[in-house]
Amino acid sequence: MSQDQHDPAEESFSNSHVLDPAATQDSQETINAEMQEIHDAASGETQPRVNFPPYRSSLYRHPTKSMHHADPETIELWSPAFGNRDVHTLESDLTVQGQGEPLGERIVVRGKILDGDGRPVRNQLVEIWQANASGRYVHKRDQHPAPLDPNFTGVGRTITGDDGSYEFTTIKPAPYPWKNHHNAWRPAHIHFSLFGTDFTQRMITQMYFPGDPLFSLDPIYQSITDQKARDRLVATYDHNVSTHEWNTGYYWDIVLSGSNRTWMEGDTDAH
Amino acid sequence: MRIDQNQLDAARSGDERLVPTPGQTIGPFFGYADGFEQVHLPFRDGNHLVNPARPDAVRLTGTVYDGNGDPIPDAMLEIWQADAEGQIPQETGSLVRDGWTFTGWGRATVDNVGTYTFSTVNPGPTEEGKAPFIHLVVFARGLLNKLHTRIYLPEDTAALEKDALLSSLDADRRSTLIAERRADGSLLFDVHLQGEKETVFLQFPGIEYPDHA
């Protein structure tokens, strides 16, 4: 299937239901200028803005009234419990789900899940999902004309260890085009879904790969206005995670917002 | 990034807290459930905390709307709640439900017209005299970070009057957090991400929403 990147009218695929048609003609330069203006006026923010107009889909989907400060009560100081009943150990290896080996660069991603006080988040569920080595998701709404891989679903889950550690074996995902604006490409990423000890710590985020040339162009990554905070989403290449003649390795620690629970002595033996 | 030993020591000794990792949008491809074909985050019976055929099963349903008042087809919702006696469940098995164990947690994706449905039980009050509620967290394409809110049961009006969160809101805003009980016993709770009827979303200590300081 041929496709002229310079003429949107020539595009031979359509996923128009996942985008804002009015916005797809904006140039990368327009998006860059909008992002720059927001970044210039911001400082020291640690989380994404929910109102970030360069990400066009956020326009009508972010709250406009102020967030209501609340103290967590009872149920909110606990999280659901997950364990070996829920997740089989093989589910953390995304390369063994098909009849054969998936295509692409085999990688291991390893790290720890901690709370703001450095306590490991133990026995908790971690879920990931991602595009394949060609930049294609197994999803009926992904019509990007890159090949699906019959041996790769791009979904995995695991339960953290006593030290908060997790590890996935997978394939390095590729960047893929989307229609936020003209010639828009997402940097390669793996989606992570995380639970803490308190349900208020529940989070979903994306892990990126070091040195991606698409970082500066991507309004989802750039919705975090501070470089130091953005860096927290980027894994480190780690040669100790790479293994001989088998996989390259990345390391990524995740910090959840602080627990509001009153911790007992002994709950904190974090080593 | 990697948290190094110095940062960890400082955090554990209480000198300096670790800064939380930023959230990001769930995006459009978090999965779907299509009959028995379910991939990515949704899983079989994820929205059935109890079997819908159980006599005490309660249907919790509603629609997720954007700022134009249009239903959105690509949101994912999770609820977390006490059981009917007000006890906090700590049983595993949410992802592989056995049909008998109440785990208190469920996950639902909205359908093509923005509607979600859970099958659950009415939570009991976790403490004497407290207003029972179901905690709700919302993720969606176009939504750059998670949003927390509460679904209060409408019945115990005395407890609702005394509730710390509800009494800090004016009547219009307060009403966005209280579910409507319908004649068939089901609970109706719509989520408005933006606009006139915007749902009250909660910011708990430790998490920042920078443009909503």
C-alpha cells in the first residue's frame, strides 16, 4: 500500500473516529509554537496539564472547574488485592504468546514501583500494552497500514515482588502516525497501568525510550511542561539488563504519589 | 529514569520525598471487549463485581460526556468500594472471577454511545453514620491524567448532610456526586468531563494538577 506523506488527501487509510478532523491540517510548526508558548509561561510542574490545547483531543475532555481538594477516607486508603490467582507468571513475557517468535528487537524492561517515601509497592498489579515492532496495535480502531504480527498481542501483566520490582520481556515498539495534526508521529512508548497501596495512587502512564527524536514534537509527552518531569518517563538503557545473545535491556523506576495511610512500624522494611 | 540509592535513602529517612512519575493519557488503544474477544486492559467479567443474576445485584450505569455534551466512546472506568457490610475487601481474584468472591474492584469500558455498566452491591457505610459511596476513577483518550470522584448512594440523607466533602460544595456541584436510584433499584451516575454539569473531580494530597492549582 503506497502512501504519500505530503498529501493528506492521498492517505489511503482512515481512523477518523479517533481524531478531531478540524485539527488534522495544522502543521507541526503550529503545534510547536503553541507548546513553546505554554512551556515559556510554566515552571516546575511535575504532572501533565489536563488542559493542553496542542493535544487537540484534550479540548473538550478536561475539567474546567477547579479540582476539589479532598482527604482520602477509609476505602480510598486501600487498594484492591491482586495475586497469583489473577496473573500467571508467563503473562510478563510478551514474546511467548503466539505459535512462533514475534518480529522485532527483543527487550527486557525492569524496574521498581515505589511510593513517595521510597517504600516498595509489593504484590501489586502492573499491566502494559503497546504497539508492535511496526508501530501497529492489535485494535479494531488502529487502521495504520503497518503489519500486524500474528505472534504479538502487545499486552502483558505481572505482580510486583517484595521489593516492588517488576520485569517484562517484550519487543521494542515502533513510533506510529496519528492525526492530531499533519504528519504527527508518537514517540515509541509502552503504556503502563499501576496500582499502589492506596487507591488514590492509581495511575496510567507511558514509558518512553532514551534519545527518541520525536520527543520535542509530541504534544502528549510535552503536556508535561518541565523537562525534569518529562525525563521521569524515559527509561535508561541498562547493559546489566541486556543479556548475551538474547535481549537488550532497559531500566525504569516508577514513583507513585505518597501514601496517605498511617504506616505501622515494620511496614517500612523496604530493603 | 532510575531512582538512585541516595534519593532512596533520603526518601526513607524522611528528608526528601520522591517526586511522583507523571501520568499520561490512556490513549485510544487500551483495548475493547467484543463478546468473548477481550484484549488489553478490559477482561472478562471485569465490570461484574457480582453476578448480575444475584438477587442483591445492583446495576450501576451512566454515560460519559465531553464538554460539548456528546457521549464519548473511548473512556475506561474503575470502581472500588466496600462490601454491603461496609468492610474493605482484600481478596484477590478480580481478574479471574470465581463468581462468589467479592473483591470490591471492577473495570468497565464505555460502549459506542458512551455508556458504562457495572454489576455490584450497595456498599455499606465504612463507619457508623458515614455516607456510603463508591470510588470512581476515569481514564479516556484526550484526558491527560486520571480523574477521581465519588458516587454517593442517595438514601441516607442525614449522613449525606454531614459528609465533609459534600458539605463543602454548593448545591449544584454537590448534586453531581450523588447517584440517582431508579425504580428498578439501579443506580444512575453520569460523568461530565467538562461543561455546565461538570462532575466534581477530587484532588488528593500528593498529586498535582498544574493547570488547576
